Amino acid sequence: MNLRKHELIGLEVSIVSATDPSLVGVRGHVVDETRNLLVVESAGREKKVPKEGSRFRFEVQGGVELDGTEILFRPEDRVKKGR
């Protein structure tokens, strides 16, 4: 599955690596996305995770890992590119 062209909101995600060590291991659902951030709801709290400098594992079709720079676009622009 090509997540670069897919809507990310609602997907389960875990942070594999990040420039901020406190974010590594955070697991939850994507509740919002901007050009530079994913907002992940984890344990009832929202964590803002910068895309740049982070690596994500999305739990779809057995798991897909993406580097944050691969999805470093506004969501609407990224999804349009898939057409």
C-alpha cells in the first residue's frame, strides 16, 4: 500500500525514531495532520510529532514504515498527487 497517497487520519501509528527521544515508542491513532506534523492520540492525550526527523510505522496490511520526509506535504496536496 502506498501511504504517500493515502489519507493518514484514523490510521494506527507508532513512532519508530524521532529527533525528540520522548516521542519514540508513542503509539496511537492519527487524529490530525498538517504539512509538518502528525497529531497522534495516545493514552487519551494528543502528541504533536514533527514529520521531519521522524520515522513512522503505520499498522496497515501487516505494517508499513515511512520516513517523515516522504510525507512532508500538506495532506490535500499529497493525496492529490495520487490521482
